[in-house]
Amino acid sequence: MSLSRKIGATIGAAALAFSLVACGSDSEGDGDVIKVGTSPGPYSELFKDGIDPILTEQGYTLEYTNFSDLQQADTAVAEGSVDLNVDQHTAYMEVFNRERDANLASLVEIPTVPAKLYSERHGSLEDVAEGQTVGIPLDASNQSRAYNILVDAGWITLNEGHDPIQITQNDIAENPFNLDIMPMDSATIPRSLQDLDWGVIPGSISYSSGVDPELALIDEELRPELILVAVTTEDKADSEWAQAVIDAYQSEEFGAFIDEENSNNYWFVPEYN
């Protein structure tokens, strides 16, 4: 199954239920009002804490609408009832556009929490040993990211010609430690760490679960399409408020804010020119 179909299957599930969200909305926006559709995870919180004050100081009014999942937030952006979302990477946005015939557009890369390998039992990658247990996400996209982390740790190798975004257990060429790699729901891995030797946890899950960042031993190598982006629609991408959002993320003020937030290297921060 392609990455598009994997992400698209999730996107399609909420589409019909949310099809009327934008009835009566103003697709041109409301001048100095920026309507932000938030969804669960650390990125909306980072926007509220670090970007909102900058925009407010410039005279913008931020209005927030909370959605229970990203599919609903994207539908609201696409249909015009909100202007902006900051909770998705480029791969997700592009699949949403294809599946929904939408015109979402990214404005700027934003700080991202990578998936990481954690352990409550071990303090070094060198502690790996025969038959240890490794919890990894069950969903296909995050599972592939987990296998790539295990490769980077030097614990497994993969067959030549494998697709790095569609890795399954069948792609493992060598598992010299005979690790017991256990796919499970991502949300259960943080509370299962005490029973596992190791666990790979996606960034949004580690944040929402309050996992101690000191337990992280290795970060994933973030591919460009997995870096989070601020998203609006193509017709709003050149607006004054959109440029203000870009400038806010690239500002010295936000740089100082994220530096303080990132004292333990929890965030991957893009290099803004």
C-alpha cells in the first residue's frame, strides 16, 4: 500500500462527518483576525505560547477553534472557516490535497518533535542484548519511522530495495540480537515503558503523555516531508497575515523563545535564513 493510501485512509474517515463545517464562512478572512484551527499535540501549544504574543503585539487578533483530530482541522482550513493549522507535516498535507481535491499550502517549516527511542530500564544504546523487547507504533507510517530508528541505532538491517516509508517486519534482513519487536498502539507505549526494554514513541504522543525527555536515547533522522509546517490555503498564502506568521516563526523573538524551550534538545528547529 502506498504512503498516499495509508494516510488517505485516515483522512477519508472524517471527511463526510465534517463536510458542512464552513457553511457561512468568509473565505477572504477578516482583516487583522487570524482564525486558527488547533488539533491535539504540542504544535498548537507552541503557537499559542510563542507565536501568538508576537502577532498580537503587531495588532492581530487570534481566534482559536479546537478540533478533536487533524482531519477535521484540515477540512475547516480547506473550506474557509479557519485560516491556519500548525499540526501537520508536508506529506500529510499533500495526501489531504489529493484525497479531498483541496488546495492547502504550506507557509513555513516549524519546530518539530521527532520520534525517539526511549527506555526506563537502560541508559545507553550499548545496553541492547539478546531477546530484549522493543515497542513500536502499530500504524504503518509511524511503524516505518520506528524501523528506521532501529537501523540508525545499529540494531537491525533492512533488505536492499526496501521503501523507507513503507517498512514492515518482512523488510528486516538481520536482527542479530533477536529483538522482540512488538507493534502496539502508539498511545500505549509510554505507559508500557516500565514493561519494555525499549520503546519508539512519536513526538506528539511523547508530548501529550508527558514522557521524561531524559529517557530518550536517539532521535529519528527527520526526512524533509516529515518536518511540520504552518498550513493555509493557496488563495491566502500571499496575504499580509500569512507573511506575518512566517516572519513570526523566523523572528529573533521566537528564536529566543524556542531556545529556552529547547534546552534538552526536545525539538528539531529548522534553520531559518
